[in-house]
Amino acid sequence: MNPLLSRLQPYPFERLRQLHASVTPNPAYPAISLGIGEPCHATPQLIKDALTGSLAGLASYPGTLGEPRLRRTISDWLARRYSGLPVDAATQILPVNGSREALFALAQTVIDPGRPGATVICPNPFYQIYEGAALLAGAQVWFAPSDPARNFGIDWAAVPQAVWEKTQLLFVCTPGNPAGAVMGLEEWALLFKLSDRYGFVIASDECYSEIYFRDEPPLGGLQAAAQLGRLDFKNLISLTSLSKRSNVPGLRSGFVAGDAALIKSFLLYRTYHGSAMSPIVQAASMAAWADEQHVTLNRALYREKFAQVTPLLAGVMDVALPDAGFYLWAAVPDVFEGSDTAFSHELLALYNVVVLPGSYLARNGHSAGEAQGFNPGAGRIRLALVAETAECVEAAQRIVHFIQSKVH
């Protein structure tokens, strides 16, 4: 067996299953889960029609590069979404089977494990694929410290020069999972400067970019590069998915875009990896990327939901509306003595609501091999507001009653 497999941590939802294994939920309440970030709004009919209308594609092997028409559709969407952003459909775009598999595969393409101290930097808390991708590529992980005062944005100045010198890949997530912070242009300028100095690749995970609560849509990595005059997108790859934007997590469709030299190498890797997108998925994806009306309606549903749920929870917890995304990142009240696992365990037992302990989304210390430091997710819970509004409001009301029963 590959010895690197032994370095992997249990996935958060497996840890959650184990935490709840001994719990008998209160049968007086119907089950509500805010644990997994799986979009539950209805899939738009136009996407389903495009999928079923292209079944003849099952008779053909797809090309790894994807159909030219799909890449042009994606290029057109990028131009509309990011104020005329010029991205070459032929050399700077590659369709992928969801951003999750692309994040993993990109690390295998970029990282040279033969270089001493090969390092990947990722946020903390973080999407767990970043860590697994780095470890299985033969690299070590350095967890950049986050700042709770800035909605868990990363303190890049706290990363030592010795770490930057060994870094080959940097994962960023904007809007962030779980806290929902969006990176600004000044932060991007700093990362580009560091990338130029030390030569590492930036992988920008932007799968939550279309669910936002301000008037201004989130700044994207490619957009930031263009505004700073970096139209070659040097050492930058942005990853985007249809799962959240269009409510099609089962479609497994997204794309990567950016540095043409990186895209060329990534295409070579994927050609051998056997990860070409099915022709019927490509057809459905074209329909999704070409339509914005369903995205606007979807965003309105999330805005209504968060407008009702956030004030309810803010009355008993430290929680606020994020910049974007569909998570609330809430602090556990003092009465629980900072134990996010105890909160999750007891909430399920008494009120039949599932939430994810924040400590499951983070690590202690800066490196996977260090025991020092603290877990920045400890004492918080992540609530995925993915169900219908009424169900999310009901879950919030139960959480309020749960906390009030403890306080009083």
C-alpha cells in the first residue's frame, strides 16, 4: 500500500458520525441536518432538460480538454461575471469533474516531492481536501494562522520566510469555508508578490463565489490579477464549480482557469488520470453557465434564509452574516466551556439537529507534524443553511431554546 495513506486524517464527517454514534436523538423532533454543505434547492429545469436531451453523447468517449463550445461558454461567463475578464478558451480553461477532484489532482501535478522540504500552505480552518492532496503528493502542510478579528482571514505576515522558501503550492479559499470571508485586492497583491519571489503556485478555490449578501459580488483571483496587470495569470489557477451556483452537486462539474503553462501540464496529467467530463455533463454545464436567471433566484433564496436565521442565532451566540457562502460560523456559548463537540453531541440528543464541530475543520499548530499551538476551529460550530428556509428557521429556533435552557 502507498505509505502516504497513513498520513491522512479521518474526514470530518466520519468524525461526526463517530461522535454521534452513541446518541439517540429526541424523537419528539423531526431530524434536521445543518452538518453537510450539500445544496438542497431544486435543480433548474433547463439543466435537467439539457442533460436528458443529450443522451446520445453516451455513445462517445469524451476528450479530456472538453468541447470547444463548453470552453467558450465558460470564457463568456467569466467575461460577464468579472467585468470583461479576458480568458483564452483554447489555452487558459479546462473543464473538471467538480472542484474537489480538481483541487486534489492539481496538487499531484504541481508538487515536486523530490525537492527537500516540499511544502503546501493552506488556511486554518480549511477544506480538508487541501491537506489530503498535499500529503498524498508527498509534501508537508503548513497551516497559516487565521485572525478571528478579521473573520478568520489569514495573517500572511506570520508565515516565516523559511516556510515561503520551501512552498510549492498555496491553497486559498475565497469566499472562505467555513467563515465566508472574501479576499481583497491588497491581499491578492501581496500573494502575487510572494509568488513571484518564491515561485509557488496559487490555487484559488472559489466554489462559493455566487452566493453573497452584499451588493458587490466577491472579487475573484483572476479578476484581481487582471486589475493588477497580470493578464498572463502567472502561477495562478482559479477553481469554480456548478454545485453551489446551480444546485447540481451530483452533476460533478466545474472548471479551472488561469496560467496557460499550468493548464497545459494539468491537461497532460488529466489525460492519463482518465478524468474527462462526460458529453452529457458537458451539455448540461453549457446550459448552466449560459443562464444567470436561476443563479439570481438561488442567491435570493439564500439571502432570505440568512436574513431570518442570523438574527435568531445572534441573540444567543457570537455569529454574524458572512461576506458570502452558505455557512454560519458561530461561537459556542461560554456555558459549554468552549467544547464544540459537546455542543454538537447534546444538541442532537435533545433537539435532533446536526451541526459540525469547528475543531473538525482545523488543526493544531502550523504543521501536520506539530503538536504545538491551538485549534482555531475549537469552540465554534459550522451551520450549513442549505435546506429550505422554514427548516433552517426551525433548526435555529431549536438551537435558541437549547442554549437558553442551558443558560437559565
